[in-house]
Amino acid sequence: MRIATWNVNSITARLPRLLAWLEQNGPDVLCVQETKCAEAQFPFDELRALGYETAVNATGRWNGVALLSRVGLEDVVVGLPGGPLYEDAEEPRAVSATCGPVRVWSVYVPNGREVGHDHYAYKLRWFEALRGAVSEDAAAERPFAILGDYNVAPTDEDVWDPTVFEGMTHVTPAEREALASLREAGLSDVVPRPLKYDRPYTYWDYRQLAFPKNRGMRIDLVYANQAFTKAVSDAYVDREERKGKGASDHAPVVVDLDV
């Protein structure tokens, strides 16, 4: 079984690349983030033509997540149960479902914007709610994983230069403690292998030639329970998909399972 996660940074803008990638790589499940479209504009028909059922949590031009599956899509939960609001609204940042033998979440964790901002506090509350929502699945015998854009680099090794990020979001102790709290719920970080260079970065800014200079971050993560991690036969960052005109600023992370 092949499961992947990809922040596409607008599914409308990336649709031709997404469809080509699905045909070439054949994931059984793809977790998508930053769809940036309302559900009415979501490309259900194009994905169905490739054999994918889709569960979507998307309300407009910002955020948005989806689950694409060709192995079934059952017990769908749209949203983060018990999750916090931001400016009196529930943002579309989570969707979960059972896909064949595996329970999967696709998440787009709040960015946080800057330390001390209301969005940063919201991000930490969102992580706390996530741990509470997944604790039962994390402890279960069924393979379970949360895949997506966590907007946190777990360690200093997961950014190209830690000094550049001092005092900024994505690397603060509080954010990394939130990740540690998830791991304490019974989840492990499935670290993919890089296809080039020595670090499996998943995100490179569009500016200042960050990608060709490999000035990246590992913020697209797979946190999984023991049953899932035991079944992993390979995991890698598809860095090739970050290349070329019209690419997302994130690369897909692919996990192969023997289940």
C-alpha cells in the first residue's frame, strides 16, 4: 500500500501536475493540503476518472484539506473534533477517514504567523486539540497516521540554517513541545529519505533561489502509531516534483507499507 501527503498550494493551479503525478506514482491514498478552493470548485470528476474517491474539507480561497483514496473511504470525519476557532470561525484544516486497512488524517496545521500573534496561540491550541482527537486511534492496533503540513520543523537538523530562523515560528520550543506531546500519545515520526542531498526537506520558499540552493525545511510530516510504523517498507521525499514551472513550494512525501 502506498500513502502520500502533499501540500499542493492550490489544487486548481496544480491540477495538471497533480493528475500526472497520481498516474505516474499510483498512491492508494493521497493526503492533500492547501487546496485553496471551495468544495464546489473541487475537481471531483477528474479525480474520479483516475479511480479516486475524495473526502474534502474546503470552504474557500484559503486553507483546505482533502483525502483521495482508491482503496475505500469510510467513517469520514470532516474537521478537528473539539478544535479551536480562529476569529470565531472553524478553519478547514483536518479531514480523516478509514482507507482500506489504515486510518488516516490529512492535516494543515496553522502557520502561526509570528511569535506572540493570536494565530500562534491558536496554533498551539490546535495541536492540543489534535492530540486529544487522535489519542484513541494512536493507541489502537489498526495502522494509523496523521499526514500533512505541520508547519513545524521537529529539530534544528530539519532546517537548512537554524540561525536564520531564530525567533521565528516553525522552530520555537513551544511548537516542538507540541510535536513531542503528539509522540507521547503513541506516535512516531516516520522520517523519509531524501532523493538528493543529505536532508529530506519537504518545503523550499519560492524566493531567493531557495530550491536550487537547497535552502529548505522538513515540515511535511508523517506521525504514525506502532502498527503503521512496523509496516513501513520505504519512505521518501519526491523532490523531483518540486522542480519546473508551476510547481508547489512543497514536495510530496511518499510512504510504502506492507499491509
